[in-house]
Amino acid sequence: MTALDHGSRILSDAVPGPQASAYGGDRVFGNTSAGSMVLTLHEWTALPAVKAVMKAFSGTVEADAERMEFAISLYGSMDAGNAERLLQSDRQGFDLVSVHLSNGGEHSELQARQIERLRALFSNGPMGNVVIGGDFNATSIGNGDSAQQIQKFRAEGFDVDAGRIDDGRGGTSASNIPIDHILPRGVGSTPAERWEREESDHDGQQVDVTLPAW
């Protein structure tokens, strides 16, 4: 939980209900009709507005924090001049990549090579804001070759766990196995939500992303 999320929760928990009492049994905003009116305005106007602002601000701050982490990793892996040029050239750029990789089983070796080639595209090529999503037909858990290749995306600044949906239903595949992934880098992303499959054999994963402000 981010500091802003924590602050928002504190703000919500601190909202006085209609029967909330303070010192000496008096209501927080007083017992007068004006006090009741202030309480109503607080609950239905001021608080929702503040929470909406905090949510938008939180998305921007998270994007900037991820951008900063990416910047630090760049500066640590190359000279400052090259890192600065990359950050400037890709400042507001955004690449969206959709993949559907080979199934496992007899194709496991091919699948691992495909994931390795995909990762190489973003270690040797574009270094900016990216979201990779799709059916990898492989989990990121365990010691298998494909799982290890997915985990290596962390070293390139990607959030390997951004597509995980914690609703107790497992993954989004037909067998509820987590073989579908969302891998963002350089952008803020909200927790993934399930998009019901309807006629597809997989559920979708939905996240909102926020480009950094610098």
C-alpha cells in the first residue's frame, strides 16, 4: 500500500457518521441544524471531491516513482549521458505490445526462446514506457525455463506481477492457470481486474496506466 493509499484510508475511516459523537456526547459538527448540514456537505460533497483528487494524484505519483526507478536502473547500467538521452527521447513515448506465444508441452523449449527474444527486444531496443500483454502460455512461478525467462523481465525494469488478479479464482485461462500476463515498465498501473471472457476461452486482464509527468 502506498502512502497516498494509506492516507486515503485514514481519511475514509475518519468520516463521522450521522450519529458520530465527540467529547461530552456532542456530535462532531454540533447538534444544531447547521451542524447537520455541514456533516451532510462533508460526507456527500467535500469528501468525494478530495478522494477523487487523491486517486488521480496517486496515479501520477506512482507513475513518477516507477519512472524514477527506471531512471536509476538506466544510470546504473550505462553512462549518465546515454541514460539521459534515452530518458529524454522516450519521455512521453509509449509502446503497447500484444503477444500470443507457443503452448508448452512439446513446445516448451520453443516457448522459452520466444520469451527470451521478446525480452531482448527491450534490452537492446526501445528503453522507454512499455506495456506488454497477452497469452504467454506459461506461468512466472517455478524453476521452468519459461518461468525463469519471464522473471528476467524484472532486470529490464518491468513489473512482472502487474497482471496478477487476487480474487481467489486463480488465473485467467480456461483452466484458471496464471498464464496471461501484463508487464508494464515506466508507467503507473492500477491493480489488475478481471474482464469476464464471454465467448472467449480466457478472461481478460484490465489495468489503467498513467504516463509519467516528466
